[in-house]
Amino acid sequence: MKITADALLFDNDGTLISSLESVSRCWTRWAKEYGVTEQEFARIQLHGRPAAEIVADLLPADRVPEALARIEQLEVEDVAGGVVALPGTLALLAGLPAERWAVVTSATARLAEARLDAAGIRTKTLIAADDISRGKPDPEPFLLAAERLGVDPARCVVFEDAPAGLAAGRAAGMLTVALTTTHRAEELSADVVVSTLAEVSAQATDGSLEITIAE
């Protein structure tokens, strides 16, 4: 399968990298510190959402700023040894012009940069929780990425592993590619579904990208 696009927009955790073990460790420790029960945690959707939204769902408003700073600190400190690039990530990104792709994450810029650095990934354009007022599934993060790259949103391809991120991509009018790294295929609504980025290759042409997806 071949797709022509002007830019590729990648979610980070679960798409480019895996930090699931680190996330689990840090949020478990955070929950214990703040008296959040397993039952309370079970009713909250965690993956693909900004930490600010998760914390606000679990704690009173007056406790949110300090609790949010705490989970960010825990996760940044846990990056070493807790983050790895997923299959196909480094090979795919190595062939992309820097101005043709962006990372669009629900994490803060500080945490996202730490995780990307740990995985050996450098990006010229990063859209993080600090940059937006409405997180995924709202299209704002992906629309801002397209604006920063100077491309038409309709000419962007979104790579995501979470339902909220895929919904954001669709709402932005972009073609979506789902990865089954954290969810089953039947849980993901996308134009294309792959297991990892190892099934994706891209080549820069005159002003655009030719993307090939193994079937």
C-alpha cells in the first residue's frame, strides 16, 4: 500500500517508543502517595491523555498543581532504563527530512524530550501538553503540528496507538495509521492498521513523502 503525504505526525509513547513499564511504576507510586485506590484508577482512561487531565479526574482542584508536578518529576527521574525505541522507529525517522515530521504527545515537553533523548530520537518539531489548551481526542494538537510544519492538515498522516489520538487525527481531517502496540486492532478505528513502524517505510520526493505500508 502506498500513500503520498506532505508530513508525518507521530504520537510518542506506544508509537515511537515504549515507556509502559516506567509509566506503570511511576503512576503506581504516585497513586500510593496521594491515596488513590486501585478502584479509582480503574475507572480512569490513562493512555493517550495529558497527565493534567488524569490528575484532575482523581484529585480535588486545589491539590492538582502540586500532584501534577510530582508525577512529572517521578516520570522524568525514571526515564533512564525505562524507555526504548519501538521496532522500526529509528529506521523510519532516519529517512525523513526534519521539516517533514513532528512528534505530537500528551506528555509535557520536559518529559517528552527526556524520553525521546533516552531513545536516541531528535525532532525539530514537538507538540506537547504545554503547547495546547485542549488535548486528544480534540484535533488541536495535530492541527498545531501541521501549522508549525507549514502543511495542509489534509496532507498529513497521523501515527497513533491510542483511540483518543486516532479520534484527534480523524477530527483534524488527516489520514490515520493505527499501531497495535497497546490496543487490539478491533479497538482502533483508523484508515490503516499495522503492528509496528517496522511495517512502514518512507521516501522523500519533490516536496512530498512516498509512504509504503507492508500488507
